[in-house]
Amino acid sequence: MARAKRAPGLPTREALLEFIREAPGRVGKQEIARAFGIKGSDRVALKALLRDLADTGALERRRTRGFAAPGALEEFTVAEIVAIDEDGEPWAEPVAWPGPGAAPRILVLPDAVRGRAPGPKERVLLRLRRSREGGWLGHVMRRLPRAEGHIVGLVRAVPGGARLSPTNRRLGGDFSLSCPNPARAGELVLAEPLPGRRLGLPEARVVEVLGAPDQPKVASLIAIASHGLPTVFGEAALTEAQRAKPVITPGKRADLRATALVTIDDDDARDFDDAVWAEAAQGGGWNALVAIADVAHYVRPGSALDREARERGNSAYFPNRVVPMLPEALSNELCSLKSDEPRPCLAVELAFGADGHLIRHRFVRGLMRSAARLTYRQVQDWADHGGAPDRLPIAPLYDLYRALRAAREQRGALDIDLPERRVHLDAEGRVVAIRPRPRFDSHRLIEELMIAANVAAAETLESRRRPAMYRVHDQPAAAKVEALREVLDAFGLKLKPGQRLSARDFKGLLHAVHDKAYGPTVHEAILRSQAQAEYNPENIGHFGLALRRYCHFTSPIRRYADLLVHRALIAGLGLGPDGQSDAEAAAYPATGLHITTTERRADRATRDAIDRYLVGFLADQVGATFAARITGVGRFGVFVRLEETGAEGLVPASRLHGGPFHADPGGFVLEGRGITMRVGDPLDVELVEIDTLTASLRFDPAEAGPRRRGRGTKRR
């Protein structure tokens, strides 16, 4: 395209670009004309010059009818607090960063913050200006009402307009909806809060109409939108995925196609990223092979696919959909270890002694072909009743599993095996049943082999002195341990004195109460006392598994941490040019924090969706009674979980006999006049109120009398 000629009264292109680069946010024609004294007919020439600069990519057009340098920040920017420096100053990054490279850091000015300073992961609306050194300074204009920066709510008609009632009760109240409003009263929408309203209700703008609340798909859509899960891949990432080619010949890879590797997954599994094989070794023990999809072959550091995968951090799974970390062209196709299809893999050869301890291991980059796609139920049926095809390694896998379980018991790993509920949907997406997910030895078999592979990855990276993204699990906090001791004292149980505890200490307690009536109470209390696992380049070991070093290596299709470990192994072992980069390794501290956050975000979203399905399932059961257990206590009442469905809700203290109540600081025990209620205690409850908008349930203690187990029994 030919460049527009510069009129005599116009600034040079370089001067114009420098002015726009130095200005915060967008700059309109009026600001430019005023700054350079452009008048009359020269304004027409200025318009042509700006259009030319935008067409050539030197400037970006902004939706606010202005121009900015490529990747520049808007004057008013929604940002997220990402760090607090050693001086206590909060630093933020823009939520939406279109520019190349890393997003710029913004110093949030403390003199502009009213009340407490914003904390990590909090989102704020900032008004930006440049510092003398060229950096960015931000004045807090408004704290956004939720961390994800968006609101999901129900539209209600009011005289003169519409209001939005959020599904999240913590937001505190309604929002006024700006015009134009594309939604009708009674529809659920995704909205974004707007700045600037000082009087009256805060204002929001509808971004997307989700549909009627009674549509089956809405439960997961609300959860996805409420927690800010990214759902749309950029064009660059989709193009990279579509251009990816299958690997059909070994080349420099180890040829593993003759080994009868099998995948073992749930019936409804959507991707297959691990395959296993085992055989008895001469002289005792076993040889095993764990082959993992070679995602690093397709997703290179710094690529568009890599940026999208890092942003998501992990896949998120819902009863009726999945929000994948990678486009389906990879996650469901080229990276998925489908049976009878050649697939590139990163595999580890494992040698175990007769006692189940890992003797040696070796990583190879290979080409495999899955011999069969098996399910946990199918494999367990073969193990119990026979019938497995001779070519499949089912018998040696189970023999190895028994040795691995014995080794796990010997080292004292904590084994909290909570029942998981599965939501069953009909063809229309409606809930027809909620049942415990079956738990077989075939599940544990795969888990033990994956743990062994993860340990081998961590040991290899440590021996090669490569930066690693560890999966760490800290010891329980001292305050939680002391609160747990109070619960244990009530049952005459003792925990080893001091704060230096091991997983074996907790395991012994679980074993001691497994057949006792109060066992669930102790089980729940021990679970609540544990720290949360996280990703960190600093290795502190894994407390729950009783392991000194541990990485996540086995699920790179759905976890970014595993992809990082693959790249580190590739670089450390010289398995290709597409391994860990120096820049990637240097960013590990921030990346570890980020992917820990995205993992917890996905977990919250999944729980939120399940809660909504459960509330819908119980919608016609108001007045029914249920068997439940207490999961939390406070002066305001007790939270309970229904034993059959796993639905959770509140029994207000005002509905409990024996008040006023006092809750212990640890949140385990609620005491009143002649009554003590503990976490894990059974409690029959009556469902008295359902709020489908916020997916919340309220219960009363059930009246004494017979109760039929099931979805519930209506009170007559």
C-alpha cells in the first residue's frame, strides 16, 4: 500500500508515533491536532496519515475511536494484582494483554488506594500514567466485585429498565444493566461491571446471553463463565494445531510399536495420554513401561499453542462438556493415544524389585501403537473372573500392582480415598441419577504406575541438575494440627507430640478408626487439616505420598505442569531441540503460582457445576428428609453433605436446639447447652429451601421418626 504524503503542517510519522507511544491509552484525532497545532484542511491530511499508519500496522485502532501503539495499554485498564514486593507495594498486570512478549507490570500507587491495599489475584480498574522512567503507574478507580472480572446473573425487569441478580451471593446485591440490553427478563447472562457509577446501584453490561435457567446446559455454562475459564482459542493457536502432522515412522525415536501397551481409562474418557505395559523379570521383580503422549513435539515453547495452554493451565471437565487445555485437533486426535494408531511418546522404562521398590529407570522418546483401549471396569472384571486376551499384559500388571501397594504401605503414604459422585445425564442433558463413581483396583493400579513414573521424572531432573516444576505438598499448618488434636481428644485418640509429623502418623489414625462409628468424623477432620498441593520449582517433597521428590509427568494433554516436565527431560537428556528454554525455566516461580491458581480455579468451577446439577436434581424434594454428615461448623450453624447425592447446604444455628453456640477456632466443633456437634457427625435433615439462582440449599434438623433412604421422603 502506498504511503499517504505528509502535508506541510503535519508532524513527521516518527514524531506522531513517538507522541502516541508516550501517551497512556488511546489517543484521538482531537488530542493529536491540539498537541501539534493542526488546523483547517490539515485535519483531513491527518486523518489520512493515521489511516495509513493503522493499515500498515504501525498503529492500532481502538474501539474507543482512537489510536494507540501496538500492544499499548488503555488509559483505564482492568488489571490483576500478581505480586506484592518486599516493600509491600502491589504490582499488577493487565487482564487483557494484546501485545507481544510478557505483559507489562504496573505499580499500584498506595496513596490512591482507599482502605486495605488490593491483594494477590484481586482485580481492579486502574487509571494509568507513565512514570518518569517510562514504566506504568496505576491509580485504583474501583475494585471489581469478583476475581474473574465478570458476573453471571439473572435479568429482572424493573420500572424504567432492567437489573441483574448475581448467581454469586458474595457480590452482595443487584446491578443496574446498561442499555442496550440484548437479554430478556428471566434469562441468565454473562455481564461485566462498568466503572464510574458513584450513586445508586453499580452498573454492568451484558456480554453474552446464556439462556433460560432451566436449560440443562446452563449449569456448566454458569460455572465456566463465573470462574472465568477461557473457552475460545485464538486463530494463531488453531492454525498451528490444524497444521500439525502425525508421526508415522520412528526416525530417531525408539520403536515401541511391537510392545503391547494399553490405555486404561474411565468409560467416558475424552482423551488418552498414558499407556502401560509390564512383564515379570528374570530373577524376580518386574519390568514396566509407561508411555505418555509427546505433547512437546507439537507444542513448542513460545508458540501460540504454548501461550494458550499456559493461560488455561489445565483442562476442566464437566458432566456434559470439557474445556480443554489444547485444541481438539491435538487433545482428541494427534496427541491422544488411540488404539492401533502410531503416536509419538515420551516413555520411561521402569525396573522394580520383588518388594515393589523402583530399582532403575530410563527415559526414551519413542513411537508407540496402543494395543487396546480398555476401561477400568473391563480390566477389573478380567482380573476377577479371567478372560483377558493373552496378548494383553493384564496379569503381570496386577502382580506388579500388589507389590507397589505393599511398598506404598511400607513408606506410610497417606491414603484418603474419598467417594466421588458421578452425575448421569439423559440425551437432553438432564440429571437422571447421581451415584458414587466405582472405585476398583484397576484405578489404583494405574495410579501407582503413574506415581512411579512421576518419581522417576523428578529423580532424573534432579540428577541432571535441570530446573523442574515439582508437585509439592507441605506439612499441615501448626494451627490446623492443634485444632485436629482437640477433635481427636474427644474420641480418646492421640497424635504424636510436636509439629514434625509424617504421613504415617495420620495413616495410623485412619487405620485405627476405619471400622468405628466415629470413623467418618476423624476421616473428615484429618482431611481438613491437610495443606493443599501446589506446583513449585522449589522442592519441599510431597507429604501425603511420603516422597522426597515428585513431579507431574503423566498428563501433558490436560496439565501444563506435565508439559513443562516433558520439556525439561527432553533438554536434560538431549532428546531433541524442542526442550526447555532458558526463558521458560527463569519464569518457573511465576508459572508455578499461575498454574496452581488455574488448577484451583478449574476445581472450583467443576464443583460449582456439580452443585447446580444437584440443586436441579433436588428441586422437587422440598420437605423431604435425608441422611447427612456435618462438613463444617460456625456460630451461624453447620454445613452438611447428603450421604447419597453429596449435595451440600446449611442448617442455620437458629434452627438447632441447644443454643447459643460456640465454635472452636479450628472450625471442627460446635458446642451448645448440653449438645456437641462435630465435623463428620451424622445428622438427619429436612430440605426446606432451594435457591436455584445461587445453587444453595437450606436444611432444618429432621423430626424424629422413620426415614426412608433415597432421594428423600416428603414430610406428611
